Amino acid sequence: MKKTLTHSLLWSAIVAAASITNVVKADQFVSGFEQYEQQLLQAGETSVQQGVTTYINEIKKLEKQYGYLGAELPLPPLTKVTDGVYVMVGSQIWHNPSNFGLNNNPGFAIFEDGVFVFNAGANPAIAYTLHQRIKRMTNKPVKWLAVENSQGHAYLGASYWVDVGVRNLYSNATANADFNDAFDYIKDEWSRAVSHELTGTARNVTDRFITFNESMKIDVGGGETVELINFGAGHTPGSAALYIPSRKLIFAGDLAFNERMLAFFPYTYTLGWMDSYRKFVKTIPADTKVIPGHGTPTDMKTAERQTLGYLEFLHKAVEKVVAAGGRQQQIEEIDQSAYKDRPVYEQTHRNNAVHVYKELTGGDF
Ligand SMILES: [Zn+2]
């Protein structure tokens, strides 16, 4: 008897949570009119209610046709990295309303046959803003889109690009599966942290993506070929870098960080990250320009020092504490002050050390 009661209580809690999530997830503008529609229906105002229903459906149709209805966002200006390659360097702190969710590096390269966009943006509004800037720079259409990994700021803007007609979308197979599985959670998290209005129209379009495991070459016209490469697990289990040999440039995604502190998530595998990074250094010529996942564009040497350098430093420091019989308390106290000026240091460094400790000693995340 008691068990049944507990079950039904649990069930009503789940139903209540689900309906709250649905309200939160809905587009605020449209959902306001949907409430109005219900009120009219209850008041027996069927003729006005029909008008409102038509209006709601029109707005939804327009939103889908244009990918996003609203103003351009006041995002940081484009940075020119090399001929025909630009990036919108995002904020180096956590995603929040002040940066509209732009805390990674969406960018693009202009080729003979069209424009290749790297990273969809954290919401359709960022995607729209980037698109307007592309249009002011070239008459060529956006023909390709690739995303760096399974994170919200890589993927949530993808439905915008689908809605405006981009048909060649690429992602690593693991990243695509991971984003598909976690779509509801990721959209909800970014909606709450950044903005329901900006994130509300994002849809899961993972079924439109062409996926690859290790690498994939794409002909971009004019005799040029670019390559999508997954150097291996690391910051996320699956990732993609976009290598453009003709421009001596790589969009490295979250394989490479510059300036900003590295952040480890439960799915991050730092041992794998070091191997993947060494493979990256071996594969890509030393004179290649690097657009990192976070931070400003740089060169191969700097990116290596900033990323692999930190990973190696932390591993060495943690191993030393473990060898001396130290526990989590001592791990958290590891002196990382050499990195204290890097953005999000305070929010990440202790967790980073504990993360490495758990990887090395088999603890749960
Ligand atoms: Zn990222």
C-alpha cells in the first residue's frame, strides 16, 4: 500500500516537472498568445480566438521559414584570421545573458563555391547575426556547416542554418549521437542560463547531419579541399576540427584552448585529450594558424603550450600527490597559481585537479 502511494506521488511529481519544463521550453512570445487563446476559448470568444490561433500559426511558420525572427545581436566584431577566414571570438567566461551565449568561436571561410561555417552558434539569434555579417561580406551562399562537438554552443543554432537552406551539415558521429540524446537537457540548460527568447526556436536537427568517425574530405570548389578531423577523445568524447590546407589554417574546436582556462566536464577524458593533442601536433604543419575552441586565434606553438602544457602540468602535479599518498583535499590544494590570470580559473582549477585524480585512481565523476 505504502509502495503504491510513493509511486503515485513520484509519478505526479514527474508529471508536474514535465509540464513546467514544457512551459519553460516553449517560445515565450508564442506561448503568451497561446495563453490568450485559451482565455478567449474559455470566455466563449470563438471568433477572436480563431484569429489568435491563425496568428500563432503564422508566427510559427515564419519563425521556421526565417530560422529566427528578431534583431541582430550586438556581438563582438569579426576577426580576420587569414584571407577569407573570419571568426567571432566569443566571451571567455561562462554563457550568460550578458554574452547572449556567445562564449565559443563560431567562424567561417569563403571558398569558390560558397561559405563554410564552423559552429552553429548557441542559439538561432547568434546564427542569424553571424549570417547577416557573412552576407555583408560576400554574395556567396552558406553551403556547408560543421560543428566542433556535442555542446550547446556548437549545435543549438543548427536549426537556423537548416531553415535558411543549408543542406551540407557535418559532425563527428559520437558528437551527433550525444547531442541528440541530450538535446532536451542541453536546450533547457542554455535557455535558463542565457535566454528563453533567443534559444526557444532551436530544434533538434541531428537527423540532417552527415557524420564521420575519423576524418572526411570535402570539395569546396576551385580545386580546394578541406578536411574534417577527429583527433580523438578529450574535452568531449567526439569532436571535429576543420583543416583548410590552402589557407594554412585550422578551426581546432575544443581540442585547443588559448588564454582561457580549460574546463573539464564529467564526459571529459584528459588522458585521451593529451594523446589526441599529440596526434594533432604530429599531423598538422607547425606553421598553421589555429582558431581555438576558446580564446583568440594563435599559432601551433602557443596553442600547444596553453592546452597540452596545462594538461601535462596538472597530470604531473596530481601524480606526485597520489604517489605521496595524498587524498582529494591535497589534490584541491595543488598550486595552480601559474594559471591564475586565465579566465574562469576560480570556477575550474580545483575541479580540474580532482577530475584528473579520479581519472587516475578510478573514482566516480
Ligand atoms: Zn566549448
